[in-house]
Amino acid sequence: MVQVNFIDVKDDDAIFEGSGWDALVVVTTDISQTGFDEVSLLAEHGAKVDKRVGQSPTLLFAPGLAGGRLIISPVKNSDDDVEDVRIFADAARAGIRLAKDAGATRPLMLVPKSVDPRYQSATEVAALACGQELWQALELREAKGDLGEFEAIGLLNSSEASESVNAIEAGRILARDLCGTEPERMSAPAFADYCIDAYRDSGLKVSVVEDRDVLERDYPLLSAVGRSSFAVSRHQPRVVKVEYVGEGEIERSFFFAGKGVVYDTGGADIKVAGGMAGMSRDKGGAAAVAGLMKTLSLLKPKGIRVVAELGLVRNSIGSEAFVTDEIITSHAGVRVRIGNTDAEGRLVLADLLSHLRIQAEKAVKPELYSVATLTGHVVRCYGGYTATVENAVAKQDGIAMSIASEAQAWGEPVEQSQLRREDFGKIIDPSGAADILSSNNAPSSVTARGHQYPAAFLLRASGLSANGCMSKMPLAYTHIDIAGSATEGHPLYGKPTAAPLVGLYKHITRA
């Protein structure tokens, strides 16, 4: 199976042999405080024989316990002020790796409850970490079949966690598949088809824009990015539209634009010196939003409406490629001078946001978002963390703060950046011929405020700058840059994380 099934287990006797589980994985801050005397005594005895017990993940021979296997995976430094719930994720991943290597197929996981408010979602975070650890690349699964060995993972004393964990993990699997798959298997048309298959019988409203005339009319900036790709049918752009409407009276509305650049060559400003490798992961924003919609369709939260547009395009090189200095009019009627064709993601997002803006103006308590692997600058600033940049309306409503709070509790920490007036100065076209300039001609990583000022561009190019605090129709908008958090491990081919799916889901479904 592609997804490991998580099962709530409320019977304490499940830790014993004959319960149907074949290993007990204990993720704990203190081996003497597991809540089970049999486990604590065995762990303490093991620590006398092997000093690694309680210090690093260890497997103990445990006659009478599930499968005769007791795996102690210690959570280190839990009292340290700088730590967060990810220490439970780290320990869970190490423990589940050890269980798999030991031959377990139905491990039972125990995460003793903590009184520390930072760790109230530790069981769920640990379970999702197991999902992250066990995910296998789509190309590998399709080439060799599913190599997964786990039938299920039990969550002992988890307080009905499995329903939400399974639904969130289903969304994260979809997001990882979409983000992490190579550019031919997950081209723009293939990405759209994969979404349609994933959403079948989900209750989501799904449509795909693929006609070139319609794309060039309604998404002119996106179509410029994909201009050279139109010549190759399997590379042609797509816009996927997805809508979720919860039961009951709609109390809040959310609109998401996802950047899905399925391959970024840099275009005419071509990436050089090996800079193209890994650019099939430039669709992480659209992938995360697609996964979020999957999770919503499974958990069916009431009272909210969520609309997403995913812009899927290949930034191809060729005689038809768009070039620097062109002036292209956005869907919102803003004339944009192209400063660098390798700053293509913001062009894709601007048209999507313009369409979403029109819908948001008629919606109940709307919030708008763009989600994208947008800049190298955000990685220089924050390393592997997601960053938010919000307009004044969103800041007034505390949206980025809410996202950061929810995400922190679920192991997806977020950094909050500030939009400044200088960011709007950076998008002035020096020639005066165009309304705005898309970017400078240097890499974002060496540009001051390189991840903040694209939000200023998006506000102007999409028309959202007219929906500020003092306007007749204020609209809250938050830009989310996941260039640092979309993958983990290897800098080019690391495993997709599906960030910021969990934090966004918890934010939009908060009470």
C-alpha cells in the first residue's frame, strides 16, 4: 500500500504478545516514565547492560511484549527552551526506521503524554514523522512496485488521533508525489491528471484550463512563462481549479494560488553552472496546496470554503521563449516589464491571484494566499524554514501570527517577514514605460530583501494593492515562500516535506 494506516489503540494490553502488534516503539523523554511498569523496568534493566538505552535508539529483546521487540527511541533535550515538538518527530523517525530494519510490519507506537504545552500534539507529530520517513518516491513505486513493509502503525492512547493523521498524511503523500517526481512523469498535463485521479469521488469541484487561447487571454503572464512550451504537447501549461465547500453556513473563505513550475530552466536567462539540477521541485507550492485540498476533502470541516488555483507551467528554452525587457499586461491590467525570466514564479502567481481576488471580493471573510518555492533569498535568510510576508490587512488580522502558532505546535515552524515601503521601490520600472518591473537581473540570494519584495510585486501585478486597509474592500493577503522547507536532506534531490500543509490546515480549521 502507498500509505501506512494509523490506528488508534486504547487497550493497554496491546503492548503484550498476542495483541496483533509485532513491536513496541516507545518515543519518550524519560525511560522511567513511560506509563507502563513492564516497559520502564525492562528499559531500566537494559540501560544497566547497554549504556545506549535511553541515549540513542535501541532494540531490546522483550519476551512477553508485542513481537518480543521493545524499541526505545529517546527524546533528547525536551527541557531546553529552544526545542520544539520536532524532537518527538526526530525520535519517532529513528524508532520506526529501527522497527522496519528489525522486520516489524505492525509496530505499536507509544508517546507518553507531556505536561509541557509545546508538546501537546506530540503523538500526532510523531505519527506524521513516521509517514515522512516511510514515503517512497513515485518513480520508484511505479518502477518496482510499492516497497512498503508496514501493514499498519498503532497509536497507543492517542485520543482519536488516527482520523486526522491519516487524512493529513493522505494529503502529504499527494503533495510529495507531485513535488518530488521528475519533470516528464510530472509535466504540467500529467500533474493535472494526477490531481484529477486523486480527487475522484472526493466531493471537490475540479476543472482544468488547457486551451491555449483561454490561457493566453486569462493568464497572460503565466502563458508568457510557458510560451516556448506550447510547441510540445506534453509540456503545455495547465491551470487546475479546485474548490471545497464545507457543510453549513459559510463563515470564512480561503483562496490559494500555488506555483507549479514543473521545470525551471531559467528560460532565456538560463540557469548555468549546474543550477538547473533539482528544478523539477519548483512545483512544491502547487503540490502543497493540492495536498491541502485532498486533506480537506477527507476531514470535511464545516463552515469554510476553500478555493485553489494551481498554475502549472514549464519555463522552457527555445525560439518562442519570453525574454527580459518584454512588457506584458497581467490579467489585472498591470503592464509588467520582465526583469529576469528566471523570476518566473511570481508571474505565474500574479495571474492566479488576480482571478482569486475577483472571487474574494464577493466572499465571506476572505483570506488570500500564494504558496511557492519562490526565492533563494529565503533560504539564505532562514535556512530550511517557511517564511510569510503579509499585507497590512492580513497583519492587522494577525494571520501570519496564527499560521506560525499553529504550525509551531505541529512541527512546521514558520518565520514572519515584514513588507516594507522599500519593497515597492524595487519594482519601479526605471524607464517609466511599464507600470512595474518584475525583478532585478541578479539572483534573489544576493539581492537585499530578495524574498520580501516579490510580495510587493504580487500585490501590484494582481490588483490586490487596491484592496488595502483604507479601501472599500480590504482583502487579507499572505505570501508564503517555501523554497527552504519544501524538501529535506539532499540540496537537490531531498525528500519532499509537503510543507506548509499541516500548518495551513490547522490555521484554516481553527476554532
